[in-house]
Amino acid sequence: MQSTSMTERLDEAIDQALADERILGTVVLVSRDGEPIYRRAADWADREGGSAMGKN
């Protein structure tokens, strides 16, 4: 069995949720000991308006 990194697992879960249209967009921040270790903004904040999700 090949192990996958936390980043790969998070990316896969986010990508699958977007593909399944369970979510339209997301911003995810994971921190360890107060320091960000994963940050991602994906897809749309406003799909109809064409606004992409931002990391802020």
C-alpha cells in the first residue's frame, strides 16, 4: 500500500467534492502549531458572477 501525503489527500477530497458538485468552491487552511501547512482556494465564490475563490 502506498501512503499519500496529507496535501494529496486534501487535494483529492476537494477535487472530488467539486467534481461531484457537492460544493461550488472552498477555502481551506490547515495549521500546525500555529503555522499554516496547507492553504488552498478552489473554484467559485460566485459562479454566476464569475468570481473566483480567493485565499483571503
